[in-house]
Amino acid sequence: MVEFTPEQETIRQTVSRICREKLAPRAAEMDRTGEFPWDIIQEFARAGLTSMFFPVEYGGLGKDLITSTMVVEEISKFNTATAHTFTGIASSRLPLLIAGTDEQKRRYMPRLIREAGVTCLSITEPKAGSDVAGMETRAVKDGDSYVLNGHKCFATNGSVAVLYFIFAVTAPGAGARGISCFLVERGTPGLTPGRIEDKVGLRASNVSELTLEDVRVPAANRLGGEGEGFKICMLALDKARLDAAAMGVGLAQGALDYALRYARSRVQFGQPVAEFQGMQFLFADMATSLEAARALTYEAARRMQARDSSTSHFCAMAKLFASDMAMQVTVDAVQALGGYGVVTDHPVERMMRDAKILQIFDGTNQIQRLIIARGLLGKSP
Ligand SMILES: Cc1cc2nc3c(=O)[nH]c(=O)nc-3n(C[C@H](O)[C@H](O)[C@H](O)COP(=O)(O)OP(=O)(O)OC[C@H]3O[C@@H](n4cnc5c(N)ncnc54)[C@H](O)[C@@H]3O)c2cc1C
């Protein structure tokens, strides 16, 4: 079991209060309209949460990954779509932290923190999803700038971001070693957010297409060296997978709590349905797999914090196990409510739709299995 320090517990309670007061009452409406929760993101930013693990010297809180995982879990209990927006911001900034020069960090970090700047990490393309190295967006050096052309899709925060981390090919034919990462500011001519995806779940998170047409970016905005983009991308994906696992844990906890409350109050055959052993076994299985996923998720966070060489392996296992668990637990929560589980008066149908996406983004669960198996066989991910 994870034991939080008194300081972590205080942060968890702050997040819980914001979510209970501001997010929970609007969750169903946000799911219906797809509304982007600007005010809540601002509130999280004011509390320093969106830049929690940025170093103090750049204006962050300098917190560890156990704390940030705990925050993601807590938000997800109330509304996973907002947790997705939140992690989209927190994780997409990670490349700046791991690969940014001092000058780049000084230029962007304080601004992002001050202005609650929404950020977007854009890797996926219509022809390159799981096969990241198959991307086609090109970045061609021209004097002291690069010119970017291509089409991106499924970019979380794509139409609301102020800063984009765009991955593009600088050396065609070099595969993974030919990819570089660029910081592109909103409003740069040629960068156009496109269609916002109408998704089955996480409906209030903004996921859009991006078109890049002769987007000129100063060479000083390249993150890391030429060809280091794939490595940066994989490090960022480890964190994104840890966040996805935390989302699964929080989402499943929210669903289990709701289903238990319902089963205690719903009377059939003269007694609460929670009194039937068939229902109790369902809840017992939900709780057991949830705790196993939680333990694995925080173990992945601990290893990432310690910069352990097994980080990618554990983040992949946590993402795979926690998202599959969240899918099963939310399906069971719907079952526990009977017919009321499938109507929008109760949140469990939304939670079930949200859970499906956790099995797909940040690398599908098939890809997580590949990463895990390669780790076991001693091959590189
Ligand atoms: C809500 C949402 C948010 C997202 N946010 C972002 C974001 O912020 N930034 C970003 O860059 N991307 C983002 N993505 C994209 C996401 O990471 C991709 O959708 C995902 O990696 C899968 O790519 P794909 O959709 O092209 O599927 P494909 O790669 O076309 O896969 C299709 C099917 O084939 C399977 N498959 C593919 N290759 C293999 C293999 N080698 N072995 C076994 N099975 C395989 C897959 O598991 C899947 O079932 C987001 C996606 C969603 C849905």
C-alpha cells in the first residue's frame, strides 16, 4: 500500500476539494458539451499543480513523481477527461525539462507557469500511430531556422495550447534516429489546429488535428540535438503511461465507490442488493484488481523517480494493467447498477466510455505488451 507523507496528503486534499466543489457538479454536462474547463485548469495552475515537478528555480513546486501520480489519481476519481487535459499539460512539458537548454527553460518555463499555459505534445500522424518512427512531418534546416510541413492528429490540447512540442523528421531514411523535437508557439504562421475529435469518452478533453504548412521555427527552438527526438519522445511516453495508469486507478476507484453506494441503497427482494453474495463477489474482485493496479502504478512512479533502468518496463506494465483493470471495473460498475447503469443519470456509463480510451492512447495495450516482452527478452523497447 502507498502511504502518503503529511505534505502529500495536504496536496491530495486540496485537489480533492477543488474537484468536489468545481468539477464533480459539472462532469456530466462537460461530457455532453465537450466544454474545455479553462477555469479549473487555471485553478490547478494557481495551486502550482500543472508544474508540480518543474524545478523550484524555474517557478515549479519541485515535487516528486509519487505526488504527481497521486494528484492524477485524485482528479480521475471525479472526472477523467479533466485528468487527461491536466496530464496532457504536465506530461507534454516534460521534454522541456529533460532536453531543454538553460536558455530554453528560462524562456518558457516561468511563462508557462505564470500564464497557466496549456501545452501539447504532438507525435501521432494519420499514417504513423503505433509506428512512431514512420512519421512523415518534415523539418528542413534553412539558415538559422527550420521549416516544418506535415499533418498531425490526435493531439491532446491541440486546439487550445499556447506551446506545441512537435516531432518531425530531420533525416529522412534514418528511422527513429532521424526524428527531432521542436517548440512551436501558438500563432506561428502556418500552424493550424484542425478538426476537434468527437470521441466516445474523455469527451471534455480537447484532441485535435494539426496542420503545419511552411511553419518557420528558429533553430534555437529545437529541443535536444538533431535526431534525438525519438529518445525524448520515449521518455515523455514513459511519464504519459504512468499518468494513464494513475487515471485508470482513479477512474476505477470513482466507479467502485459509486457502485458500492448505489448497491447499499438499492433494495430488491426486500434487501439492499449489496447484501447478495453474488454482488459482494463482484465488488471483492473489483477492489482486489484495483489495489493491485494501484500498487503497480506507484511502483512505476517510484522507479521513474529513482531513474531506475526498469522505468519503461514498469510504466508499460502499469499502463497495461491499470487501463485493462479500469475497463473491467467500470463495466462491472455499470452491471452493479442494472438498467440505471446505462443511463446518463448516473456517472458509471461515462466512466466506462472514458476507460476504453485508456487502453488506446499513449501506445495501445498491444504495444505495451510488446515493450514488456522485449524487456523480458533483453531487447531494446
Ligand atoms: C484520446 C486520444 C488522445 C491522444 N493524445 C495524443 C497526443 O497528445 N499526442 C500524440 O502524439 N498522440 C496522441 N494520441 C494518439 C495515440 O497515441 C494513438 O492513437 C495510438 O498510439 C495508436 O495509434 P493509431 O490510433 O494510429 O492505431 P494503429 O497504430 O493504427 O493501430 C491499430 C491497431 O493495430 C494494433 N497494432 C499496431 N501495431 C501493432 C504491433 N506491432 N503489434 C500488435 N498490434 C499492433 C494496435 O494495437 C491497434 O489495435 C491520442 C489518441 C487518443 C485516442
